[in-house]
Amino acid sequence: MQQTPAKKHRKPFPFHIIVFLAPATIVYTLFMIYPLLDSLRLSLFAPNDQGVEVFAGLQNYVILLTDELWSVRFWGALKNNFVFFFIHMFAQNPIGLLLAALLSRRKLFGRNSYRTVLFMPTMLSVVIIGFIWQLILSPLWGVAHQMMSTIGIEHLFKPWLGLETSALVTLALISVWQFIGLPMMLFYAALLAIPDELIEAAHVDGATAWTVFWRIKFPLILPTVGIVTILTYVGNFNAFDLIYTTQGALAGPNFATDIMGTFFYRTFFGFQLQLGNPTMGATIAAMMFLIILIGVLLYLFGWQRKMTTYEV
Amino acid sequence: MKKESSLSYKFNEFILPHIVLFGYTLIALFPIVLILMNSFKTRKAIFKAPLMPPTLTTFSLEGYQTVFERSNFQWYFVNSLIITVVTIILVLFLGAMAAYALSEYKFPGNTFMALYLALGIMIPIRLGTISILRLVVAMGLIDTLTALILVYTAQGLPLTIFVLQQFMSQVPRELKEAARIDGASEYRIFGLILPLVRPAIATVAVFVMIPIWNDLWFPLILAPGEKTRTVTYGAQQFLGQFVSDWNAVLSSLTLAMIPILILYVLFSRQLIRGITAGAVK
């Protein structure tokens, strides 16, 4: 019986399934799941006088949220990170939607070329983009200054990246400029998937393009709005490279651009004279994990659940 | 009908979209073109007329000379290339095997494994960095390309498995059953299925590749040594040291951008088709 190869599923032990699954599962577990769990464990430990890490309960969390020195940085980074996220939500995603709406028009001349170019910045390294904008906005080179003077608004020029009031917003807008391609593409795909008959029927009924968009197309792409929102959220609370490249690990001026990623890096890796503190670092990572988890759960249960009713 | 003939309708319908799209195209292209252009100019011309393309009199390669004399940029390219290529091969091979097992066989724990392997799509691997660093130190892999390859493989697997699983379950059952009747082993059937999901594999490859090539975080933490520097980390370090040498800065930025730009232009169709996943006909 065991020798009939046609009945694979009836064989005593399916070794091939293990052979197929094991390599990926081992690498993934060892370098992703284990480190994540171990970091959570580490957040409950603190070094004692001999420098040995011992169990400390929730002590690190209490310090992070209430200690004078730690809590200022934590709440500051969290607030900045939310500002960073809201600028993406209200600049990147609406502009992305506008570009997608225009791109998805039927018989648009040059559609492929537009699409390719508009997505290009998204492909480049954040490090490179950060430096490029630093150069453009630099008063030393004067490109931004020169361009503003051609339209007569040079008096508005300021070294935006160096000012406490404007540095964070400027960085967020640089990031928006770079990543606008992602929401654009996702919205674009969703808009193209809408059946033509639906749109034509509305046109026959005399609806304008504006009404068609907001009454028919937008409700139909709401699931994509949810996906774009959660992707933006996770991406923003994981951001680091742009701030580190342009403002350094201290996220200056005066921590004005400090977000969770830079705070996490500084804490566990150390900077200048301060030594790294792995257990506090793990605590910050655990907080980031919690923040991302809350976002994902809100999306899954608060948004996606309701969306299923829209599916055709 | 009378609407279509009016001038304002024509403007709204045909001209306005192009004004907006073209305007945004300029915004998207300007910074990139500005850097490319100025990297081929003399220092004087960079400052005097930054918005002008290089001319015969202002053309200069001094920046590139500095970059190649003062840094090991060529080695950074080799490192990035090794990391990216090896990781992609590993991710695709291991990922395809796991995806095949999940999509082909019914076994207890199938759903659990699929969920377990998909967790990493939403949870950023960076959050486990402290323990990854300790693990890499314990394995004696600090400052090696191997460390980066292993971490990036773990990072790339969840999405790869998730996407390939969808595509593999669409391969007709009869095909596999026919092969089984002919006495092919399960491994052989996997080998027969692979070419059928080639388009999905190509798309996944690009998606896995870009974040690895562009990453700063893990090279900074796991492999900061000169010998293992990647293009992105190497450029970041070089730019930090040569801030005042504008020719060198612009040239190194250009060098770091060029490979991705070339790849993008070659594969943009494939990539965009991947993102829009079949919606584009």
C-alpha cells in the first residue's frame, strides 16, 4: 500500500513537507521571531551593581514613562512621531490619491511615462534622498534661495532644517516627497479595478466626473484607504534613516526631530559619551511594538471588518 | 452631448490632468536631475549657476576622482551586490519551498504555519535589533556579510511566502496529479511548478531587493567595518567626512543612485505590474 506514489497524502509520514518548510522556518524563527521575543523579555530585565542583567519586572517601563530624564525624551519622541505620521496622512496620501485619480483616466496620453517617473524617488535610498534635500535647502549652496527669488519670495527663505520650529515638518515633507509613489500606485490599482459599466451608468445618468469620483469610486476604494493608512503608520513608526542622516543620532536641533526610531537607536547603541543601555533600549522597542500592534489591531478589527460589506 | 463640445469641458478633461501630472513630474525629477547634473561640473560652476547643466567649459570629473581615490566605493558596490544577490537567491528558494508546502499539502497546523510565517509582514524586524546584535556577536558573525545576509533573508521571507503561496495555489491541480501518476517525486513536482510562477518570483525579487540595497540600519549596527561597508552605509559615512567637498559629495550621491536608477528603468514595468497586481490590463 505504502508504495503507491499516486496516493501521497496517505503515506505514513510526509517527510517532504518538513524538507520544504524547515529551512525558511528556521532562518525566520532564529533571526526574526526569537529576537523579537527575546527583546520583549529583555525589557523586563535591568543590570544590577555587578552589571549582570536580572529580572526587574516592569521597572524599566515605569522609568521610561515617569522618570524626569527619560519621560521627557519618550513623550517628545512619541509626539514628534505622531506629527510625522499626520503630515504623511494629510499630505502624502491625498496627493497620492489625486495623482492616482488622474493617472487612472481612460486614454491618458503618456500614462506609463508619468507612472514610471512619479514612482522613481520611492526606489532610492532614504540616505541619498536626505542628503539631496539637505543640499538643496542649504543656505550655503543657495538653490532653494535662488529659485524662490525668481518668483520674488526670497524673503521667505529660512534654513528650515536647522530651526526647531520647522525641522520636523520639513523632514516629514521630504519623506512625503519620496514615498508619494506608494499610495499613488495602490490607489491607482484600486481605481483601475472598478468595473467600467458602473462608471458609464453614472455618466449616462448625467453625473459629473467630480460626483462620480466621490460617490462611486471613492467608496469602492475605501479598503485601499485602510491599507495605505496602516502601511503609512507602520512605516512611520519604524522610520530612522532620514532623521539620522540629516540631523544625526541626537535628532537636533534640541531633539526637535527625535522620533521613536532615533530614540531607540540612541538608547541601546549609545552616542557621544553616553554608553548604550540594552535593557532600556529593549523597553523602547517593546513600546514601539505595542504602538504598532495597537494600530494594526485597530485596522483589522475597526476598519477591515466594516469594509467587507462593500465587497462586490 | 452639448457638454462635450464646450471649451471648459475640454480643458478640464484633457489639459488640466496633464498640467497637474506634468507639474508633479517636475517636482519628482528636479532634485535627482539637479544632483546628477552638478556632479559633472567644476566647483566654481556648482556654486555660480547650480541650475545650469554642465557645458564644455564647466565640465569636470574631479568629484569622481576624489571619491575613487579617497574611498573604496568600488568595494562598497561589490559588498552590496554580494549581499543582495545571495539574499535574493536564499529568500526566493527557501520562500518558494515553504510557499509550495503551504499551498499544496493539507496537514495539521497548515493554517498556523501560514499565519506564523506571515507575522513578519507587519512587524518590523528592527524592533528585535538588540537581540539580533547579541545573537550575531555570539555566533562570531559581527562585521561579516553573512550576518547581513541572514538577517535580510529573515526579513524578506514573510512577504515572499505570502505572495508566492497565492500564486502557487492557482496552478491547476491536474498538472500536479498528472506528474504524480507518472511517478514524479514531490521535489520533482516542485521543480515543475517553479517556472510557472516566474512572473511572481520576478516581482517578489525586486521588492525584496530594494529595501536591502537601501538599508542603513543593519549595516550601521551589525557590520560597521570598512571591509563590509555597503553602498548606502559607505555613502553615508563618506558624505559625513567630506561635507565640505561639494564635488565629492555630489559625485558619491550620483554613484549611489545610478545602479538603482538603471535597474528601475529596466524593470519598472515588471515592478509596477507587481504592485498593481493584475489590475492593470
